Amino acid sequence: MSYERYGLTGNPFRDLATESLQDVTLFHVNQETDQSLRTIKDEVYDKENRAVVAVMGELGAGKTERLRVTAAEAREQHAFCVYFDITEKTPAVLRGIGQAFRTSAQEAGLLKTFSAPGWIRPIQAFEKLKDEKYDAGEAGHAIAQALNETAPSMLLLNDVHNMIDSREVDAFVKVLQGAADTIKPGVLVMFSCYTSYMAWLIVNHPAFAQRINRRLVLKRFTDDEAALLIAKKLLAKRIVEDLEPTYPFDPEAISALNVAANGNPRRILEIADLAIEHALAHRAYRVDADIVRLVVAATPEKAPVTSGAAAPLVPPARAPAAPLGPGSPPPKPNYLETT
């Protein structure tokens, strides 16, 4: 049996992860968070402001997608952009960032055969580091200098919460703090993490937490947003025009999908994948709410996905930092609200 029954060339829901998408902007669904990000990015492109932004949410909520979309937009704007994935297996984050800077500089044509910008040498030194025992202040200054001299520029760090068990976690937070203190207008430092990791940062590294200008929490999808996501995925495989945007899914099926997925975009695609496969196998002409409920009931129940899913990874909070001594500068206030 063929997906031509539904006017499609194939199953449009096989690619669940943002990392595998050729054109992430094509499938992106804008939410309120994206409006806040749009303002911040426009100010950075115009070199009117600088920002440190944290994008938070549960597994599958779209954290990586926001960073990928930002990287794609940066290329369109001819802005210098460094993107780096932090995984649980990343041996040395600062060394990896040094490699990512060099790769981005090569792609941007900034590294010539017989000449190189002065900011690249301290960055290249990161690649020779053997452990976490480095001068965090100097490393943060080197990153900020590289971003300042290539502005408009962006440093995008994905899944920073994966560092929680790393010996480098404290040193690297201090690197980010140093960079946050030194970047100038035209620079954006943005990272994604679980909300539980942000709670850990606030307790264990309050100085850096106060330097985060905006903390954006991704919300669950509404039925309309879920329908738009389904329609965008279907459009990529559509071979028949003049069909309903979400066909073969009817509105009741979309609502059932969203309820079953608890508004989580990745889970919506997972259930849609199962539902359209079931409908095709049983020669159904539409995917209705009954089919959605049937495949959900037949699927082994997953552990609930919450913004605190990473909580078991977070070690017990350390003792709060000692009070500032006489003559110490007061911490910088955070005037921007959390969305």
C-alpha cells in the first residue's frame, strides 16, 4: 500500500529530531517565546544591544530547534555564528568550543593561508587543553573578544544541562560569566537547558545566573500550534494540491494527538507517525480521533516528560556563596523579566 492514498510521497513524520532536518526553519512553529527572541536578535544584528539568553523546556519541547533556527537566520544575515552541541559524552567542552570557533571561522573565510585575526590564537589554545584546570577568566575574555571582533556574532550552546556530571561544570560556568561581563553590543550568547539545571545554577552560581538577561521557558503546544506542525510536515511530502492542510488528520484527531502528547512537539510527531501507519495498514481514508486513541493505548506508556526531567542528574546544592566582603562590587541586577 502507498501513501498516495493520502496524497503523500511517504511518511512525513519519520524525522523526529531537529538535528536531522535539512531546513529547520521550514518546520518551525512560532510561539510567544519566538517573539521575544525576534526582538533580541534584531537588536543584536543592528549592534544596538547584547544579550545572554537561556532557553528552557522539557525534552522535545523545541530547545534545540530554537538554536538551530537562530543559526540558520545568522547565516542568512551573514552574521558570525558558533554552534556547539554539549552531550553527556563530550570530554572537554571548552576544547570542543575552540574547535567549533575554528570551523566557523574557516566557513566564514576569516582564516587565510598566511594571515589570521588576532582573536583566533587564544581560541586555538583551547584545543590543546587536557583537563578542566584552566584560567576561566582568561577563557571567558578570549571568547568575548572573538565575538566582539566578529559582531554581529552569536555563540549557541545546546543542552548545557549535560555538563552536570562533568568535572568541568563549575569552571565552564565561570567561563560563561567572564564572557557575559565582556561582550559588547552586537553579540548574543544563547544556551538551552532543562529548568532544573537553571535552578541548580541559581543556587550554585548566582553571579552568572544574575547575568542572564532573559530566561525563556517553552510552553506546551495549543491545538492550533499542533495542527500547524502537522500541516508543515505533511506539506513537505504532499503531491496532491487542494487538500486540507492537515489531511488525512481531521481536527478531532489533532486535538486527540495534542492531548495524548501533553502539548509536547516531539511526542506529537511520534504519535502522528504511529497513527498514519495504522491508518494506512487498515485502509482508512482518514486519521480520526479513534485511531489516535487506539495507537496511544497500544503504545507502551512512557515516563511523563516534564521540565524537571533532568532533576535526578542534579547533585545536591552546595552551600550558598559567602557574602560579599567590604569593597566588593554589588551583583548586577537582572532587569529583564522571565517569559
